[in-house]
Amino acid sequence: MQILRRIFGSVDRAYLIRAYIISFAIFAFYAAIFSRGTQPMQPSAWVFLIVNTILFPFSKLVWDEAMSLLLGRNMFILPAIFLMLAKVIINVALWAGAILIAPIGILWLWYRTREA
């Protein structure tokens, strides 16, 4: 429990809340789409959806840190519709790949908050 407290405590609370709201919205969308069929959704599919929903903030953290490293504090002026579409695509991709990407974010947080 100490390691979970350390990892979650190192992330800004507002960032986590915003990421989980996005994550739950994507979860609800996929759950609605997948459960519309005539057959009930498999338990493994539910596990996949739930795990990705829980891990999404850490996947998003990897993306945000990589973009911060690559772009620094540069600001780009682009049409809002393009930016919103890009954000939706990026967030859905990060959510879908959270099971693979999030461990990098968790390890990075663990490393950053380790005791010297």
C-alpha cells in the first residue's frame, strides 16, 4: 500500500481526476458499443475495459511527459476543431494501449519518488 500511496501521491490530484473522467467516458462508450450485440460481452473483455480504465492516467502521463520533453514550452496556433479531434484520437489511443504504456508511467513515477 505504501508504494501505491507514493505513486498516486506524486501525481497532481486535478490531473488524476481529469484523466479518470476521460477514462470513464471512454469506458462507457466502449461498454455501450460492445454490449449492444446479441451475445453478452465476455468476462475477459470486461477485464480489459476495466484495467485500461484504471491505467489510463498513467498512460496519459507518459504521453504528456514525452510531449513536454520534445516540445518544451512551445505554443502552436492551430484551428480548435483540429486540436479537439487530435485530443480525442490521442486519448482513445492512449486508453486502448494503457495496458502496455501505463507500466512505463508507473515505473517512472516510482523511480522519481524513490528515496535517495
